[in-house]
Amino acid sequence: MATDTPLTQPELAKPSSDPELEARIVVAIEPWLAHMTWRSDFAGWRERRMWQENHQEGNLKDVRKALGTAVKGKVLFDLGAGMGGLSVALLREYGERGLRLQASDYNPDYCNIARLRARRYGFDLPITVAAGEQLPYADDLFDVVVCLDVLEHVQSAEAVLSEIYRVLKPGGVALTTVPNRHAFRDPHYHMPLINWLPRAWAEKIVERAGRSKRDALLQDRQVLSELNTYSWGDFAKLAYEVGFRVRDQVRHRINWGEIRQLHGWRRQMLGLLRRSGLVDPLYRLYRYGWQGTYQIMLVKPR
């Protein structure tokens, strides 16, 4: 019987023991990893890509809050689902609880990988090939839209946000991310200070470091000068103009003491800073010039 409490780990669907299916998944994913062999942690990163569905706890926590406890009959859309890690993790947790899930991605190879990943657990993942600027879905359809690590790669972030607004129900929530234009360390190339340089100089440095993502397979605007990056104020203004209410998820977690990485003396220090009134100005400084990726909740007013 379906319940409205999260499934415990032993109740989650287990992967199949089909070696042929596992081989197909590896063969499908492997070509999409070759451009990142420069990573010092490549072996571990590769394993996490192969088993993305097992590394989604942070995203799942945010989705759980967005969905609430009564999930039966709600409809969630994973826009830019990539290789299907989050979609499959959601199917494992909510597949028997009445949540309706739809996924899409612009890359047909990613869609195929996501379907194979879902088959690991006996799921038939509904995923379509679609551009975020023109979604093939009706107005006011989804309760929650998840759009993670997508907006930097699209042709028009404004058009994608407008489409998200259109397909969300009034009162619906979208969870999204966008890279910080002033990040000290670029989140895609993992190099310090390149976001502060003219793009032509920065791309030459990226290429000399052997980290270029110019590849025939990679057609989702990976080159630094093509990525959509924003200051917090610029992105918030764009989202407001589309019609959304905007919430900085990291700032919200700090204000409510929900920062997952802080323990012991660090959490005590955060409490001291909060009482002294320094948290907000220090966080604004961090957000301006250090934070790599903004984590954002967008709400469509009722």
C-alpha cells in the first residue's frame, strides 16, 4: 500500500543482475566521459556517473520539501534530465507512491542512457527529446519542475524560464541552478580566476591546461564563452521579469540552520555569526565572488 512517508533504503528498488544490461549502460555512458579524463578524481567521478542514481541525496532532499508529504497524484518534470540519475532516484523512492514523473533532455543519447538506467530497476522512464525553449507539454501541468545544471547550456535561458513558468501550475515550484559569473573557481573547468579574465584569454588557458570541451559529441554549449553565467542580481532580475518569486536556497538553509556540511565548531561559529548579525553580509560577499553555482527555488504565484 502506498504511504506518504519516505521509503527507507531497504524498500528501494534493487538493481538488476543482468550483465548484458550493465554492459550496455557502460558502453552508452563511456564516450561522454572522455573529455573529463584530466580530473584527478576521474576514476571515482566515472563510477559516480555510472551509478548517478545512488548520489542524489542533496537533490532528493530539496525535491522532498518541494513535493511535500502528500505526493499521490502530483506531477514532477525533470527538465534536462541528462543521464537520468535524479529521475531514476525519484522513481526508486516515489514509484509506488502515486507520483507521476516526466523527464526530457535535448540529447537523444542521454535519453537512451536514462532509459537504460531506469531498466536497472524494472522502470519504464517516460522521457522525451525536447529543447527547453519549446516544451511539448500543456500549460499548468506540473506541480514541480527540476532543472539542474541546464540553464548554462541552453540557447536562451529566458525562453527556458518562460516555458517552465508556462508548464508549472499556479503555486508550483521549480528547483534550478545557474553558475556564478564571478565564481573564484569555475564549476565546469575547475580552474581558479578564469571567470575574471576576458573570455578569449580564459579559453586559451583552458586549452593549454588540456581541459577544453570542444568535442563533436558535446553539443550543449560547453565552451566557456558560450555558457550562460550570471551574477545573483542579474539572474534574480531575469526570473522576476518572467514572473517568478525567487529564493536563494543556500541563504535559506543558512537562515534556518540547515547547512548540511557544517558540524561541530563550524555550526557553533555559524550560530555566533547569526547572533552578531554578520551572517548576511558575509554570505553576500561569498555569493558574489566565491560560490560556484547558485541553488535556486522559483515559485509561480497563484
